[in-house]
Amino acid sequence: MSVTAPRAPSCLLHDAGTCRSCPHLSLPLPDQLAVKQSHVTSLLAERIPAGLWEEPAASAPERFRNKAKMAVAGTTARPTLGILDGAGHGVDLPTCPLHVPAIEAALPVLADLVTDLGLLPYDVPGRRGELKHVLVTASPDDDLMVRFVLRSRRHLGRLRAALPDLQRSLPQLAVAGVNIQGVHQAVIEGPEEIVLTEEDRLLMRLSLPSPGTGPSAGRRADDVELPLYLPTRSFFQTNTAVAEALYATARAWGEESDPALVWDLFCGVGGFALALAAPGRRVLGVEVSAPAIDGARDAAALMGLEPALVRFEAGDARLLDPAAPADGATGAIGATGAVGAEAPDLLVVNPPRRGIGERLATRIEASGVERVLYSSCNPRTLAADLTHLSSMRVVRARLFDMFPHTDHAEVLVELVRA
Ligand SMILES: C[S@@+](CC[C@H](N)C(=O)[O-])C[C@H]1O[C@@H](n2cnc3c(N)ncnc32)[C@H](O)[C@@H]1O
């Protein structure tokens, strides 16, 4: 039987050179993945011999993005939801082939709302207008979180009043909110968030193969659910299916040593920690975002996990010392007390692009922690961090294609004390 390679998605804006978000779109996905694997392998060759790499986790070629960050421009009568060109003018992107169908279906409804409510799109060159971005996240059940990034509170009342109509047009709308970003051309989101709906977070019901069956392609009847609560302004892996493969792989690798105590640093809404939770096992997740921690705690409760065993604490993971006593130098996360008094048997780290950094790496190195799973979204900082973990050796590694059509590579590495 011949196996056909997944078809490359067609995108007129890519072909015209208007949108450059997917530089490798024209290359078949298996070829892209081979190039990515070879690039990552050579970048990490000093610490990870070629034979230790497992089969990469491939993505679907299209319809994999669970979130859309649409810049709003144009006019109230004819808004564009998409990207900005070099001059700061809007380019409409109603049919990006990467978005999951629920997002694609929502975008025209949201564009109509801009017109119906008379919302003035923000004009970057002229520094005028109010609506800067529309941010949409879709859950695996197609429920939606929609957030409007406004320059000020001026249009807030209109959006609030329009909510019942919007919920009728978009029955899957679970969470709607407004984010205020008053600064010109700064980071997309500002610090102030106003949730308009009763629900203030999206339930992301992921699906993992049942323990012991190993990672699988596609969903199966005996999969187990991993329910995660995503509040506004919190991180979530962009490609739901690849995130499931990542958590399933971490769980499968972690389970092999049956750790009694697991730490998940930079835990976000708790994906690794909750995937690794098991009867009698103690788990601690640490994350700087308090709303993400609230979500992780509630997801643990939803899973019926005992709060005394599975704990989440807000704090700076870089200050944690896996070797310190409970009330020692880890004061920044005082509440880690009962769990933090001993080094974990398994330490999971999944830092932002900057990596864990020399200080935390050096503490892990000195701590006596026997086993580390490092999930990295930046192989360069991973390579730098590995140089500070010199008494640990990599035993296996796997590439996850979280962002097909780009150079972005997500890598999971298992280290054990040499
Ligand atoms: C790549 S995300 C990983 C999140 C989570 N592990 C997951 O799978 O969704 C990195 C996370 O680190 C958090 N973070 C950034 N700096 C931090 C710090 N100094 N201490 C703790 N968490 C931090 C971010 O808020 C973000 O949630």
C-alpha cells in the first residue's frame, strides 16, 4: 500500500508573498520535518548523540492552530482581521489554513461585530482608533474564548451590551473579555483584563492514550482525558494535538522510573504535572502566573486528585532550589514547604524561550536530582543550559513539530545523573 505524504495547504497570501508567517509552506511536511530534525540534531550534537533521538512527533499540515492573534485595521465599515504590512496597514486573513475550523468560522462573525458596533480599528501609522487585536482560542470541543484588545475603556460598554447577541451568533462562545493595551505598538496584551462572560476560562479537554499504551496517532476509545483550565492571559501550547503528544511522551518516559515526587517548573496551567499525577504520587507545579495556578488547582480538583498530594504554587521557578530545606533559600515560594523539603525524583522544566538559565541549571546540577525532563521551545537555549548540567547525561530526545511550516522546534530531552 502506498502512503501519500500530507498535502501542503494552499494559501494565496503565502503565494503572493503578503504573509510570511509560514516560510516553508511550499515544502511537503515530511521534508520539512527531516530538515528540522537534522538542524536540531546538529545543534545539540555535543550533548545528544544522533542515536538517542526518537521518531519526531509530526503535526497535521493544516487546521492545527488553536489560537489566532488577529491585528485589526481598516475601517469600521470594512475592518481587516489579520496581519499588518510593513507600513502598518491591515491585511485581511479570514481563511488562514492553520486555524482550526472553529476559529475560521468565528472570524467573519467578529468582523461583522466590529462594523455593527461601530468599533474604530486602531490605525498604527496614525496612532488613532480603539480596537487593536482580536484574540481567539478554540478548545478541542470547539468552545471559544474571544478577547478584544482595546486602547482604552471607551468601547467597553458597547461590547458588554452586545454580548447576548454575540452569544447567539457564536453559540460556542464560552469566554469573552476585553484587554486594555493603551501603549502604542507594545506587546499585544496590556495588564488590565475585563471578563464579560460568567465563565472566565476555557476548559481544554485534552486526550492522552491510557497509561502504558504509549503515544498513539489520533484519538482512541480508551484514551484518558486531561482537562486543563485556560484563563485569559495564560500560556497554552498552540497546537493541541502536538501538545497531547508532548504530554503523553513526558508521562510515558516519566512513568518508567515510577517517581514518588515530581516537580513541574514553569508549569503554566499544569499540563505536565497533571499528566504525571498518579495514585499516591506527590506532584508540585510552580508557575509565575497566579491565574494559571488557579486553573491548574481547579483542574486537579476536577480530576479528583488530592490537594495534599498534587499542589500548585505561584512563584518564580528560577529561585527554586531542589536541594534546599522547606524554609530555606526558596522563600519566594514559601508555600512549597511540605513538598519542597526534599529533592524530587523527577524534575520537569518547560521554560520560556530564554531557557532555565545558568543559575537554576547550576542549582539543579548541585541538587542531586536524578532525573530531569527538559521540554524546550528553543534548542539554542537548551544547548546552553545543558552545558551547565554537566553531571547529567541525555538518555533520549524527541522533536515535536508544534509549529509546522516554520523553523520553530520543540524538543523534549530526558537527562539522568551520570
Ligand atoms: C513555555 S510555557 C510552559 C507552560 C506549561 N508547561 C505548558 O505546557 O503549557 C512557560 C511558562 O513559564 C512561565 N514562567 C515564565 N517565567 C517564569 C518564572 N520565572 N517562574 C515561573 N514560571 C515562569 C510562563 O508564565 C509560562 O506559563
